[in-house]
Amino acid sequence: MVRSFGDTTRRNIAELCAAFTRLPSEAGAGLKRAAVAIALTEAEAGGGTTFLLTRRAATLRSHAAQWALPGGRCDHGETQVQAALRELHEELGVGLGEEDVLGLLDDYPTRSGYLITPVVVWLSSSADLVPNPAEVASVHRIALADIERNDAFSFTTIPESTRRVIRFRHAGQHIHAPTAALIYQFAEVLAGRNTRVAELEQPVFAWR
């Protein structure tokens, strides 16, 4: 199903986020707070609603060249919403306010020591993206229909863990947790389901 871009879709997604029962993580002790933006905007060709996914710059010290939602570590004194909005501006040049926030999803604890809060935000169709080359190699608009397909996500196992590894297939590649887990929960929210993802595993290369 293609979700047209406009006020009706914004209201619908805001209602779905409001109906979602957020579960604060109990695994936050000792983890560094971080936030990412699930930034909803119009498809380049117009008509449909998409979210922004980036490929991290190859020169970054951690998780270089990996797929990611815009975001990063919370600065001292910042809320998760403030951090997500700041990172969105720093990475893609998009300036939003808290009135553009539609909701928050569950915290996700990572193997590398972070507790990530996903913040769902709405970008107007006139928002210009200006990727920061020091942080972002490329930015992609992913149609919501692409994550609402029955085959959008798959699960596998690894010898190092008893937990399932989640994967999202995009552009012929597998995108893994934490990014895949956060996108999966958002897809479940779009379907009106409260699905938990904290126990979904990351591949070993993401543990560092």
C-alpha cells in the first residue's frame, strides 16, 4: 500500500504512534544514551511517503560505511528528542522543532554500549537535504510500502548468540540491527501492533 504524502498520512501516523505503548528499557544501566530520527518525508518523484536512511561516511571512527538512521549520542543535558533533532540537522541540514515529532518507539540496547531511542518526525515536502560529507556518504528515501511488505524482513541465527538476528533487505544488501530492528518496530507500529525488538540480535561485526 502506497501512503500518499500529506496531512492525512501525518495525522494517521501520529495516531498510530500515540496508540503505541512505549516500553522503557530496563537494560539502560551503564549504557550511553543515543537517539535516531525516523524522518518521514515525500518521495523524490512525489506522491508517496518515505523515511530517510543514510550510508555512513567511510572515514568515521565507528560503524564506518554502515547503513543507519540519522542520529547519534545524546549530549549532556539533552533529551532524546533534542538529540535526534540536532543530529538530523548536523547530518542532513534539516531544521525541525519538537512540534514536528510524531512519537517515540522503544529504547534499543546495542552490543556496542548504547541505548538508542527512535524518534519519529515529519519533514515537509519542501525540506532540502544537505548531507554533511564528514558524516554521510549518501542518503536514501525508503518508501513505507517497502517496509510493509510481508517479505521485507528476515531472521537468521549465529553461533555466538541464542537470539534471532533480524535483517532488512535493501538495494540487494542486508541491513542489520540495530537499524533493522528499529525499522521493523516502526513497520509494526504502522500495522497497529505493539511488537518488541530489544531481544533481536545484531551481527558480530556490529558488536564493537
